[in-house]
Amino acid sequence: MIEGLEPVALQELRVLGAPRHWSVEGHLDQLPSLTPVRGQLSAEHRGNVLMVEGELSTIVTLRCDRCLGQFNQQLRCTSSELIWLGEAPPTQDDLQESEDISEIEGLVECLDPRGDFDPQQWVFEHLNLQLPVVNHCGEHCPGPPLRRETVVNEVDEAIDPRWSVLRNLQQP
């Protein structure tokens, strides 16, 4: 848990009338990292939407999917998001009344206007989206470990000769 990133009531942000700023420095329980998550975050209540912006960075240790070795990956995120404040996604009429948005594209998230905004959860989600789908340690990756032992016995020789090409691939 990062100190100072406790959930804040949306009504409190509305009454504030200006963006609320957070300085981010600490470790997330859900995302183990080598360095603390550092950056800044701001949220502003704009009537029907919550405007959230942030710049975050950290370094995590990942395991390569090819060689199974560990490597460090820097995660950087500069993001801004409009979150709809309503119990249901906005309709076209709602969008016409809003000054900040003109179309539903990009509005994926909805928050209950009587609920809370959790800045720590937002930080986790946006850094987690920066994790690679395929973990690859880079061009220096040695590839999968080679099989050290190849056993040749009578059963191997009785195998169909068309498989011999595959058997040759197993030999170093």
C-alpha cells in the first residue's frame, strides 16, 4: 500500500472544485517491483466525468518465456482517462449534455457518483497494462535450454525413417 493513496469520495472531489494531486512513491502489494513506483497523479471532478491524469514509472523483474532467465523491465506510463460518473454507461443524450466528451468512444469505465475513486487501484491498473504480453529478455537471449542427453536405443532405430529429421534437430 502506498501511503497517501487512500480512496477518496467523489463528492469530496466535486466540492473541491479543482484537481486533487497526489505524489506517488512506494511499492504496490499487487505489483512486486525492484524500485518504488514513482510519479504523480491528479483527478478532477467535471460534473458527469472524472478526469484522471498520471505519470508513473517503476522497474519490475520478469521471467523470459524463451530461456526462463530473469530480467528487469522498466514500466513507464503517461496516461489520461475520462471516467463516466453514473451507475450505467452514458446515453447519447448524456453525451450531448456533457462539455468534456462528445462521443462514447474511450469511455470504458463507470463509477457510482456516490462512491469513491481509488487512486492506488488506478495506478496498479495502468502500470499493469504496461507489462509485456510476451516476456523476452532481449536480443542476447540464448533461447530454450538445449537437451544435453540424447539416448539412442533399438526403439529409436525401429521408428519410421521419416522422423529422422526431427531426431537430428534434438542433437546438439
